Amino acid sequence: MVPFHRKILIEALQFVDLIIVTCAFGLAALATYHLRVGSISFQEFLTTRVKVQNIAIFLAFLFLWHMIFSVFGLYHSRRLSTRRNDAIDILKATSLGCLGIWVVSLFLKIDIVSPTSVFLTVFWGGSSVFSITSRLVLRYALERIRMKGRNLRHVLIVGTNSRAIEFARKIESKPELGYRLVGFVDDYWHGTEEFRRNGYKLIVNFSNFQAFLREHVVDEVVVGLPMNSSYQQASHIVAICEEQGIIVRFLSSIFNPKLARSKAELSDEESVIALYPSAVEGWPVVLKRVLDFCVSLALLLILSPLFLLVALLIKMTSPGPVFFVQERVGLNKRRFRLYKFRSMVADAEEKLAEVEHLNEVSGPVFKIREDPRINPVGRFLRKTSIDELPQLLNVVNGSMSLVGPRPLPVRDYLGFDQDWLRRRFSVRPGITCLWQINGRSSIPFSQWMELDMQYIDEWCLALDLKILAKTIPVVLRGSGAA
């Protein structure tokens, strides 16, 4: 899944671009008016009448401007791009935008616009300078943040040839890019000793690569293998990463992934292709996070009296803490602490081995309806799903979402025997998902996983809203709760 913080920045940049183009348009119009009519007072400017038709045309122009900037990749990740490439792409986009203004003016007979007019000159100069400046400022701020160890991406390089080493040196020599090199993957070959003389170490071979991804945090994998001799191996690597929902970049050749979507990117003069393994990207992701944060924060405030009441009931009926805190597996297999109201005895985790033989569901997960470890109020909390409410804290801090595949305990994750199941960790886990509204514990594990994959492949903001709406009656009925 594309990182949330980057999406926030991109959406903010889109808003700034609209402000820039509006200001440049107004500046160009004022310059043209000043040359033709003379000076104009601020009061006269405020009382100028604007036709509804002109507003509609301007709004259409803003949409066209946004589309042009999108086509030139100015709203994609530019982490590996250079300042020079950014400036060139902006100049291309603003030039094409000005050409569009001129073409439209020919049809609508806008006399202030002509190939040699002051309007186009001022507009092109203003929009170009301000857009380039805004990106330079953003790049500088992001670089300073990354230099302090924030917003880092864990990258694993496949291959130990000169091109792979050169790429590793590039990202290590530029900490402002925000990449943390996990290590190299390769089998022993005649160039291995030379590779080691460069000061690098092999951390895993091809046969153990799949297992390594299961156990370690890896955000991206860069394939640097020679395509002529290692195409099959590289294709297998891509398939493994795609299966586990990990972003893949490679320096050459084109693969045919079944699920991931590719994007061309640029690092200095080296072109790379990135494969994004899920549909959860774009501006809707920003709205998803805003919805998560605002709704969860509001619910925490509204439900605070209920939280206090439940805490008192737990304390009065069962010795031990109010909250049950457990390590779960989240986005890209990052571990986080999940919060629930304690519905079992305090030492329930230690007693798990005593009741594992009572497991009523298939697969590696563990669930039983009549769990002997449940405390006096636990059954009510579980039936009404009130025990899940503290997970709103996880949503607020960003480790979870309102909607997404349920976060699994480490024990359940270690029981996975098929890697396609691990693609569910390519998105942020959630409090509710398709599993919750389709039977929960009453459906088999395989169908549960298929529903998670369906959610990842078909995700859109409307789907999240639909799931949230359907979750309410399911919770009220207590359907499938265990």
C-alpha cells in the first residue's frame, strides 16, 4: 500500500498548485488590464462583476490544469527524481497548459490571450516559478525529515552485480531519499567475492528469500538481476513479492504481474518501474485516513462515559487490568500493540495451550464460542462487540483503520502455510471488513481470507462506507460473535 503520509503531502501539493495557478491567472489578468486601461484601485477590483459563464470556464480550466500536471507525473512519488527533472516536468506542464489556454481562447474569442500577449507571458512565468519553488520547498522539508530518521522505507536489493551495488551506493549516499538498506539477496556466483570486497554482505539466498519476507519488515524490493540470464529467477522474485503485497522496483525488463500495477519512475538517469500490489492508493486514501481519524476521535469523546462504565464493571468482576493489550501484525508485517477491553481472565494468554484442542475454526486462527477463560462480563462485551471499541485508539494513532482486514495475533500469522495469504498485510488492518458483515466466526478460514483479498482488489471509499453501514446492524444482532 502507498504510504499515507506521502498521500497527504501529494493532496496538499495539489491544493497548493490550484492556489498558484489562480494567483498566476489573476496576476496576468491585472497586468493585461493595467496595460490596456491603466491603474485600478483595490475597491474597483473588489466591485468588478464576474459572469457565471466566466466562472464555469475558469473552473474547467483548473480541472484541465490539474489533469496536465497529473499526466506529467507531478503527483506521483518523486522521491527518486531529481530537482532538475522536477523543474523540467513543471515547465513542460505549464507550457502545455498555456498552449491549452491559447487554443481555447481562439474558439471563445478571448482577445486578451494571444501567442505574444502579456497575459500568457506573465501567466506562464508566474505559474512556472511558483510551482517550481513550492516543490523545492517541499523537497527540502522532506529531506530534512528523512535525515532525522523519519518517513523511512526499508528496501531489499535482489542481486549482487555492479548495477545492484551502484544502486545501493546511490541510496546510501543520499540519506535525504529516506531509504534504509536492509541488505542483498543472491546465490553464490563467481562475482560474490568481489561483491563482498565492496563492504556489503549477503543476508539471504534465493531459496530462503520467501521465508525472509515473512519474518522481516520490508517495504520495497529492488530487483537488480541481469535480465538475459536471470529472467526466470527475477520473475519468481516478483511473484513472491506480489503474493505477499510488497512493492517491487526493477531497473530493466517488463514483467506481467497479475495483481500489482506498475508505474514508471526516474532516479537520475536510471529508469525504474514500481509495482504497487493493491488498489488502495490515490487521493481517496487521504479521505480514508481523514475519515478514520475524525470519526474515531469523535467516537472516543462520545463513548467516554461508556468506556468508564465498562472499566468499572471489569474491575469489579475480575482481577487484573482493564485493557487487554496484544501484539498484532499490521501493515507490511509491522508489529503493533492492539487494545481491547479485557473479556477474559488476566492470565488468558498463559492458559491458551490448555484450550487449543477446543478450537472450532479451520486454519491457523483460534476461536471458540464457549471459552472457559472468559470473565463474568466478557461474554456480554464480546456479544455486543464493546470489547473492540478501544481499537479506536489504534485508528487514531494510525496503526489501524476503521475498515480493513482484521489484524491477526503473531501466533496466527506464524501459522500461515501459504504466502498468498500475506498479501492481506499490504493494507492497513481495520476494525471491520467484509468478514465481519458476512458471518465473522461462522465462516471458514479460507473464505475469510478470500473476502480480505476481495476487499484489497476492489477497494474504494464507497466500499468502506458500505461496510461501515452494514457493520452496525451486524453488531446489534451479535451475528457471528465469538
